[in-house]
Amino acid sequence: MSNFKRLDDIDLEVLAGIVPRERILWGDEINEEYSHDELSSEESYPDVVVRVLSAQEVSKIMVYANQQHIAVTPRGAGTGLVGSSVAVEHGIMIDTTLMNHFLELDEKNLTLTVEPGVLLMEIAAYVEERGFFYPPDPGEKSATIGGNISTNAGGMRAVKYGVTRDFVRGLEVVLADGTIMELGGKVVKNSSGYDLKDLIIGSEGTLAFVTKAILKLLPLPQKNVSLLVPFDTLTNAIDTVPKIISSKAIPTAVEFMEREVIMDAEEYLGKKFPDNQADAYLLLKFDGSSVDEISKYYDDIAQICLANGAVDLLIADTDERAEAIWKARGAFLEAIKGSTTSMDEVDVVVPRSCVNEFVNFVHDLRKDMNIRIKSFGHAGDGNLHVYILRDAMNDKQWKNALEEAMQRMYDKAKTMDGQVSGEHGIGLAKKPYLKESLDPATIILMQRIKKAFDPNGILNPHKVCLN
């Protein structure tokens, strides 16, 4: 660990001169939730939590932290899964949840400007009420947009619309030395030098602190229809996906799920899933301007599915029917988490054509290791969510099982030209696997970029693969 300064009463007094004392948590005032994120086993308390309201406050804090060599950890809602918002070096945690304002809806340029603490579900509600659409749709709707930007979050609609990076037009950021900088803007195209904005997106708070975002919007699709397709085998289900993607009809989402995970969701929600005739399912969604337009898409897809082992086709063409299915899908993570004592996750992304091979590998792995492993994921973009469950293992057994299972899965993904993380980031948990997956020249270049943005290394230290 680096020699970062631990805070004392003098530092608290300085911070209280920047931000009112009632928005500062110190010592025993710091709630346990600030010591970890949603899933990571890493736990470490910051010396102080500062709940900021503006870029100017962040700037002043960064100036002081940079001068004193104090580690600074950005934090939104704390819904991350890889330890990105854990204050490993203690120091100052800057909480953005009070920076939760909508600043501008520009209907002429189809942009929405927000502060980083606005929640994803708040953005969806705000724009849809006004006839607009923000496509990125990560599973955790209570995450902040700042957190989504920091991990380049994807979600279920990525197969058609892309990920967070594709919908960020501009950022206001605070650098490690306190400089406030505008990157990008409302322009649709930009070839004016290096795209520093895109470097910030996905950097997990290691390069700069996001204080404002200009998001690209689309007109709201008027209709959507979901298809729940039961298959005789999971292999047939996943093998059908490349055929769907290569057809002219591009679904908004293509998810795969197994019966055992559906049963977890049923127990968690206290509600039966709309269908119970199969062990494997594809869940597809289509959107468009009219039901007639969408029906042309899903009629073709239905024929593809039936020709590849689908045993039925359930059309959810009302909000009530669709909600029952998608609510179950949205509950998978919490349902699996509630079925065991502890768990950790792999969110590898592989080429679409390799999804089936990887899922079969996971099934063989759990038999070989005699541990419970559950999976589901975005079949349309090759991003799998695999959960290793602790159950009754003691600390040593759990550590060994976790290391072996993760190593074997990441090694397998590498042979398929896959990547370590599709959307959840690297944080602390995946650092060793990222280093194995990248060539040394790439890591050195990333470290040089970090040094250029943050010469003293105070921004979210020990995250990603930087040290």
C-alpha cells in the first residue's frame, strides 16, 4: 500500500470550511454501508465521508487532498459488484447522492443534462413522461448515472442500442488537482483531438470525478412486445441466438435463463413465473412505432425459434403480461444472493458464437468442483453473469474454491477471445484477471494515462490494474 495520509481533527476542520459540518460523516458517524459495495467481500472504512452538492465543492476537496496526499474514493449508490467504491486507503469518500438534480432537457438537441447522483430509474421515468427514451438499461435501477458512467454499464438493451458510452455526449469532470473541465458537449459528431470524454467513461473514478453528464436521448418507442420462448434444451436456446441476430429483425433484448434460477426468483418474489414447461428459456423484447411494425419482426423470429427446438412461444403484448416476466428477470441477482450465505460474480463477455460453449463449460465446472454455480445473461451480446455460491464452505474452502473457479472461467474466456468484464468493471476483485488478459504494453499505457490525469495517484487508488 502507498503512504497516503490518514485524516485527523485538523483535516476535518479544513473540510468543514469547504462543506458544512452537517454534510460530513466522521468516525462513528460513518454508517457500515460505506465500508463496502453491493457484492464485493472487500471491506474498508473511509476516514471521512463528505456529501457534496457541487463541482466547486469537489474541486476544493481535491485541491486539499492532492496537496496533502490523501486518497479520495468517489461513491454513488454503492450498488457496484467489484469493490470500485471501497475506500482501500481510507481517506476521503466523496458521496454524490445529493447531487441528484435534472439540469436541462434540451428537446431540440435530444439531450438531458443531469448531476451524477440521479438514479437510473429516475432518468427513465423523467424522460418517458415527456416522450423520450434513454436506452441503457442495467439491471440495478437504483444505481446512479455517475456509477453507470464510471463502469460503462450495459444492460439488457445493449444488443440493439449499445452501452452507456454510446449515450454520453458530454461530461463535466474534476481532475485530481481540482481543475474543473468540460469534455464533449451537445454536438453529434466530434473529431477535434483526443476523445478524453471516452477515457473517463469506464475508468471507475481513477482518472477524474464526474460532476455532470449530458446524455443523448431518443424518441420513445410507442409499442413493445416481449416473447418468452421455452426450449427443450439450453443448448438449443443459445444456439438459436446467432440466427436471431443475423436476421433482419434486431430485438431490443435477448436474455437466456435456466429453470433453476427462475425458481430462485419465484421464491424471492413469492410469485409464480408465467411458464413452467421447460428447463431453458429465451426472453426477447422488440420495440417500434406500432404493433404492426413489431409483429413483422417477431413473426420471423418465432419461425426461427420453432425451427431450432422451441417447444412453445408466449407473446406478452400487454404491460401486465410483460411485467410478470421482466420482474422475475430483474430479480435474478437478489434471488440468487438470497439463496446462499455469500457469493461472487464473473461477468465475462465472449463472442456470441461462443456463449453456448462457455455455458456448457460452467455446467461441467460446477460438477467437477462440486459447488453451486448459477448463471444467466445477455445472450444477444455475449455477456454472461455467473455466480459462485459459498453455501456452507468455511473461509479457507471458500477462498480456494473461488480462486479456482474464477481462474478457470477467465482462462476459458481468454481462449475464446473474450474479456474479463462486460459491464460491471474491474475494481479490486478482478484486477489479477485483467492483468492476465491484457498484454504488458497495454497495461503500461493505461498506467501512463493514469499518471497523466492523476500524478500523485490519489483518485480511487488500487482499482482497475493500475497499481
